[in-house]
Amino acid sequence: MLLILIVGLLLLAVELAGFWLARFFVRRLHARRELRKQPQSERRRVLVLTAPVGEGHVAAAQALVAELESEDAELEVVLLDALDGLGHVLRFILRDCYRWQFGHMARPYGLFYQLFRRSSFFRGIGRLTLFSFGSRPLLRMVEQYDPDIVVSTYPAVTCVLGGLRRSKRLHVPVVATITDLDGLCFWVHPGADLHLVMHESCIEQVERLAGPGSARQARPLIAPAFHEPRTRVEARRALGLPGSGAIAIVSGGGWGVGKLEEATRAALAVDDLSVICLAGRNESVRKHLELVMASEPRVSVWGFTDRMSDLLAAADVLVHATGGVTVLEALARDCPVIAYGAPPGHACLTAKALAKQGLGWMALSPPDLTDSLRSVLEHPRVPAKAAVSAPTCAGLALAVTPRPVSGPALWPRLLSRTALACAALALPCWALSTDLPYALASSPLDLAPLDAVSTLQPEIGLVISAPPSTVPRLEEELRAHRAHASFAFSSPIDHKLLRSIALAQDEPLPALNSGRPMSWLGTRGRLKNLATALRLHDAHYYLAPAELNFGQYLLARRQGELPITGSDLDPNSLVTPQGFRRGEVIVLDLSEGQTAAETTLDELLASVARDHLSAVSVDNLLRSASAN
């Protein structure tokens, strides 16, 4: 979501120049000409758009196709991956980045999810980003098939289709299916003609966002196999499972997310309970679970399976992390559902809604999960309150009528554009000028500054930040201990001192200061001037400030310079409880207390020697690591 926000704001600033407007008219004219060349079909055609972001959206789309084909044998149904129509940029953001966030930035993703959920302003930015990038290519995809109705099972696609309807560029009804129970602000768009929800509690939420009459409750959108009668004995026999004993399914959805190992161990605390753990298409999670559960005879680890109908009929309880379509499938099979280990974001809201509506249980800790499992297994299986009397999604979609939707008035639209344009300039500047965005993303993106290297030599890298006037005395102290260091300077020094450092086989190192909020704009110039003054010609490192920001990192990286932070030492407390480690980089700041600089350095070098290490410059430490 952070990527969508930043990209969207940058895009808005560019749009003000008018380039997008001109390209829109040219491409629209071209698309209309191509459309006139295509033969028109006499059969009624429904276009179903989905996205392989997890398995739930695709499963819902496939179930809808089956419903439509059984509803009208003469109907022509086309199922497409909408990410092909949205383009490479949105495919990367919506699928690849989204999946990466679950494994590396789950907590920041949850924070940004709440930000978008609570702020209509930021949701507007996200919608505008999706519409700006995806409207033209998706419209070409839709017009290529000339449908009578378009149905979306994926929220981002609904957003683009709703925008096309609202701008009167798409002239056929748009139907959106919603399989979640909460967090519906991302599924709903005022431009969509009809939203199909799976539970009556969702109708009020949708109509509050999209207007009266914009939502209808439908029968849960699940595969036809789940509507066929299946006894527990038949299902277990078909799967080769034991005929007696309780079975729990622990599932992390198609991507195998959530606390699967923790949930499995909590289930094993229930006597005589067998566990089938579903890792989905996540091979690394499956292999890990197979390894850690190899000694547990009551645990079976499965990958992705297309036999969920029999599996849920055979099981006594489902422990699920992500909610969505799998929960609807379990309710259709009267299989009790316990939500546990949901990653931050929409899954948490779905878990809470599941418990609030009395459709399942929610466990917050391993002991709580164990108690919930015991409680479920001790009580007889009660049929869920399925919406069997509700009309099918196919029937409602085929009966949809265009809903009159008007775009926002001129002045609100202008004010909104002005506010977004201001944000387009302000937010990127904040992201590049403060250290918080860089601190959040540096480790996951492997952009963290250098603070240690892997070396077999008993050495540490020593960086000294001190006034130039104290450097000669510090060099004498280094020679006395047969040690070396890198001296960090944030301003040019005279040639005599530079020559003295070279003769001592030490090295100069550029240093950046935090500076004012927008001072990062001059990063390249400052580093270039420092490199020239310090006679550094090749790509090199620089001492990063305590509050390094993205602007400084990116501008320095562009000219091949990488940051060093190291471990900051307090001159008043040089002895660390854990001692010094081989290969680490130590930064000693002697900019204050010049009279005690030599004594401080002497104490540090003595501490390093007691750990059987020697101090060297950063370049020498890197060379020893490369030699290994």
C-alpha cells in the first residue's frame, strides 16, 4: 500500500501537465476504431474478471462461471485474468509486492491498511492510482470481448471498472462480488451497478459507501461440489483418511500464510486429535512444516489441494488464518471454523466479523486455540445458517439493471484534485526527507547501511569522527597500538593532513550530516566535493548520519557510494558487556572533549586488544572479507 500511495501521488503531479489527457483521447479513438472492425456476437455474453492474488478470488470466479453456465445454456461466459489487462506495473504491485509484504513487512502493511481504511482521502489516492494506470488497458480488454455484463471478483478490478462506469466510458453494467465479511471499503465502488454480498450484515456497509440499492445478498459463491450431499464416512473413504477419530484442518490459504506451525502445535495439545496442515502453494512453508513435524505421527502436511469439498466434509473443525472463500466453503459443509493467526490487514477484520456474526470462533493465543478446539469437539456438529434461500450470484448478475450514477460536481472535483496535487508534492518530500520510511524499508529491501562484514581475520573496522586538529595526535596513538582507522570528515581538509593520513596507512572517509529537512537535495554535490577533496576516485563508502533518509541514500547510491553506520560508541563508556565481535564496524565520535581524545582512543584500543582483535580501516576490513 505504501508503494501504491507514493506512486499515485507522484503520478498526480505529472498528470497536471496534461500529457495523460492527450494520450487518453488518442488511445480511446484508436480503441473505438478497432472495436468497429470486430464482428458482433448475437449471444448474450458475460465477462468475468478475476486475479490470481491468493486462491479465493479465482475460486469465486470459477464458481460464478459454473453458476452462469447452469443458469442459461445459451449464455457465453468468458473468464479472464484481469491483471493481464491492468498492465505490468499494477500486476507487480497488486500481486508480487502484496505477497512479499506478507512475508517481510506484515506489520507495516497492517498499519497502512488501517490508514487507507480509515481515511477516504488516502483511499481516493489509491483509487486514482489504480484508475490512472489500469483504466485504458482494462477498457481495451473489455471492449475486445464486447460483453453485455462485466462481473469482477477482485477489489482492484472493481475499482477500475467502477471508475470507468462513473466516467461513462464503459456502457455495460458492472457487478462486483464480495466474499469478505468486513473491510468492504476496498471492495466497493460507487460506480458499480450492483454488489453481491455473502452475508446480510454486509448490505448496510456497502450501501453506506455506494448508495441505496447498490447491494444484494446472494447465495455463497462456492463450487458446485460443496452443494452436493457428502457424509463424513464417504469423504474420509475417498481421501484415504481414518474412519474414526477427530480431524482438524489448519489452513493458511493459497499462499500458506499465518501461524501454521503454532496453530498445529496448539491442536496437538488436544488428545487424539489428528491434524492436516495445508501450506497451499507455498513450497518453503510446506518443507519447513514437514521438517519440524516429522516426528509427529498425528500431523499430515499437504500442499495445495483441489479436494477441499471432501476435506471439509471429512474434518471436524477448520482452523483458518485468512478467511474469505474457504470460510464460505466450510460453512456450506457445516464444518466449524476457528480464526487464528490472521496476518495484519483484512484477514483480522474478517476473523472478528466471523465471531461477531456467530459464524465461527476467534482464538487469540495458543492456549485459547486449544480450549476452542476442545469446546468445538465436545459439542455436536450444528448446521450453519447458510443463505440457501438467497438467490444465486448468477441470477442476480443476469438480472442487473444499470444504476444511475453521477460523477462528483465540478467544484468538489476541482478541490479534490487540488488537494491531491498538493499531497502529490508533500508526501514524497516527506518520504525522502525523514528517516522513518528508510528505517522501515531498509532491512526488507536489503538497503541497510554497512555495520559488519564476514571475515576470518581477527579484525574490526574503526571509524573515527574527530576535528581535523586532533587527527595528528590520534594517529600517534594508533601507531603506538599498531592499529589503523578511517577518519570521517564532513568538510574538506588541507593537503598536509591528507598526506599525513596516507603515510600512516589510514584512510579518509566522507561523512554526511543530517541537516535540514530538504538538505538531502544537495547530497550528490556534497559527496562529490568531499570525494575530490579527499582524493577518492572510485566508488566508496561514506559515514551515514544517525537519521539517514531515502533522499540521501538514493542520491548517494546513484553515484556508487554506500553508507556505513557501524556501532556507535559512547566515549564515556567504551567497554561493552558482550565485547567486540570480529568483522563489526565501530564508530567513535570524538567531536567533543578534544582534550581527552587520545585517552579515549587508548582505552578503546586496549579493550579491542583484550578481545584478541586489531583495529583496521574500513577498506582493509572489506579487503579481508573479500579475500575470504
